[in-house]
Amino acid sequence: MHLAAFMRPASIHTGAWRYPGAWPDANFNFAHMRELIGKLEAARFDAFFMADHLAVLNMPIAALKRSHTVTSFEPFTLLSALAAVTEKIGLVATGSTSFDAPYHVARRFASLDHISGGRAGWNIVTTANPDAALNFGYDSQMDHDDRYLRAREFYDVVTGLWDSFADDAFVRDVAAGVYVDPARMHTLDHHGASFDVHGPLNIARPVQGWPVIFQAGASEAGRKLAAETAEVIFASEGSLETCKAFRADMHARMRAIGRDVTELKVLPAAFVVVGDTVEDAQAKRAKLDSLVHYDSGIGTLNERLNFDVSGYDPDGPLPIADIPETNASKTGQARILDLARSQKLTIRQLAERAGSYYGLSFVGTPVTIADEMERWVREDASDGFTIMFPWLPGGLDDFTTRVVPELQRRGLFRREYEGSTLREHLGLKRPANRFFTA
């Protein structure tokens, strides 16, 4: 079983910073982050995973003033600092393909991979928040499917730049005065629909060949991109059966284009609350959910829908007929609409779900949680999980000191790291250089 920790925001739950004993500033305190990643490495987690936002989330001021995610570290800066105080745990950051240049992204991840000794991972995103476009000189967001076409070409350019040098290009022959062999350097000279990039990258090939490629899209365009490029999918499926179907679909798509399915790990997001008894865990979850202010919930709901429903009767139904198809996250909007239809939830109830966490949750004792996790892996629904902690540091401590030992006792999770790179942790091959033989 593989375990990644979702750490930006430090907790996805909007009430997390208000929970008794929680660090209110966990999301923006380096000393806290350093302590947390140390605990995760001691528990032998595969990776520390950072999402990213290129704008303050598009929510009303009433919700904004209650958000613990308004201020967050820039991922590369934080992960570079954390690389210096860790030795084994993987370091995964989101890098947008809509509002950055491939050369920038290639340099940053190559640098992080070298600084960390081969522990970097790139989470490819197209950026769903429409307000981000306004921060980069655009009047509106690019069309959803066009964003994914750009992302596919972006991936080709970045990985091509990572292959600019053969692994043995830097000879550093002091006696002969030769530092690099020009014959082992490749100029990319890419010309495509979205990018013209000459190359080569001015950084040696990453330690891992390429940093590990993560992807989280669940729309049709997102699944196509993931099937062609991803090595790890941060999935958002909410049940065992839907995740089994998702994983099977991804494998079928990979086989259809000639990819080996062992090249992909599916790690669905799992929100975990641990208690001494099931009832104790449920009480903790209820306490946490009670700390979600309606302003926060409605703000998150509006963001997921990409439509403002705050003017409608909160105790009435969601005005589904009034909500246009989004150009932001189509999957996120669809899940809310499906929830409204299937459970006949009011706007207030949907806001409560949105402000807490309505995806996959394991709420119970270390034994019952391990039982569920084992079932998911045994039944081929997932290869592990991306753990979301309910509050910090208590929720993380509960998982690392109570659930992880139970998984280890069952032989489901490592007791020691067997390698030093993220690829080795995940059992992924080092990619060959497309331009040079060994």
C-alpha cells in the first residue's frame, strides 16, 4: 500500500483551524510544516503532496474572512526548504500548465529533484479557478478542453527538456579541461500549437530521469491526459465501487495506447478521523463539522459550482436549472449536482457538506480504518491513498501513530524505506532518455 499526505491546504476541512488543540496557522507556519513532514517521514509515507492555487478562491468576502487557506506558501519554495530537513519522503507539487511556461516548470522540478536527491513529483493541473486568469493578463479562463490540449503539449515539452542531457553528459575531466560532452546534449527545437521552445534545458537530467508525474483530472479530457501521461492519479472517487470502475477505466485506456498498467498507481483522497471507538470517531467528526460556519460552506459550494447560490433560499432546493455548465472543474460541479439530485439536499445541507468534506471518509478505530483500507487494496479499487487530515497536528498524529502501525502489523505498509527516490518508493521504473541510449 502506498500513502501520500495531502498537505496544502494542511487540512481540506474549513473548520480544521478552529478544532480544539489545532494549530490555527498550520497552513502558513514553516516550523509547523517542518515538524509535520518529519512525522510523516518517520511513519514512512511515500510523499508529501502540495496542491496549489494561483488566486484567492473565488468566494464572497463573508466566506473569505473565515478561510484558513487565504495565505499559503508557494510550493517550490516550501518543498526546497523541506528537502533540506528530510531524507526519504517524496516531495510533490502542483505546477499549472495554463499560467506558466514549460521551460520554467522543467527547471523548477529538475532543480527540486537534484536538491532532494531524487524525490520530486509534478502534479499536472490545468487550473480550474477562473479568477486565476485575471492574475496573468487574461480576461477569462481558457476553454476546458483547450486547457487539456495545452497541458498535453506542455507535458511533451517539459519531459523533452528533462531529456536534454544524457546521464553521462557531464564528464568533468579536470585533466583534459572538458566539463560537458556536447555530443551528449540534445536541443529540443519544439514547434507546436501552443509552444515554441528551443532548448536545451540548462540543468542536468533529473536524478529520477523525470520527476514522478501526478494527475488528478476526472473529466473525459482529464482521464485522457492521465492515461497518456500519469504515473500516479490523485483520485477523488467517493466509494469502493466507483473507484474500482475508475481504475479499470484507466487501465483500459492505458492498454489501448500500449502503456503497461503497472506504470500507474491510483491513490484516492481519503479523509480520516481516528477514535478509540467508532462512536468516539464519529463524535470527533461531528464536532469538526459543527465548526463550519455557513459563510464558509456557501462560499465553498459557490466555488465548486462556479455559480453563486447565496441569494437563494438556503432551506430550499439547489436551483439546478439555473446553473450553467462550468468551464472550471466539470467533475467538481457534477458531483455537487449529483448529490443534490440523489439525496434531495437543500442549499444549506449542501453548504454543510462542501465546507466539511463530502468525499471518501474513513471514520473509526485504527482497526476498522485498516480493515476498510485493506479491502480497497485487496479488491483492486486502489493502490493506496492520499490521506487528508481532519486537523493539525492531532489528526496527523492519530493516523501516523495509530493507523500506520496497524497497517504495518498486517504487512500492508512498509516499516522502512527500501530506496531513496520517490520512484523507488512507488515501484516505478526510471524512464529511459528518449534522445540518448545508455
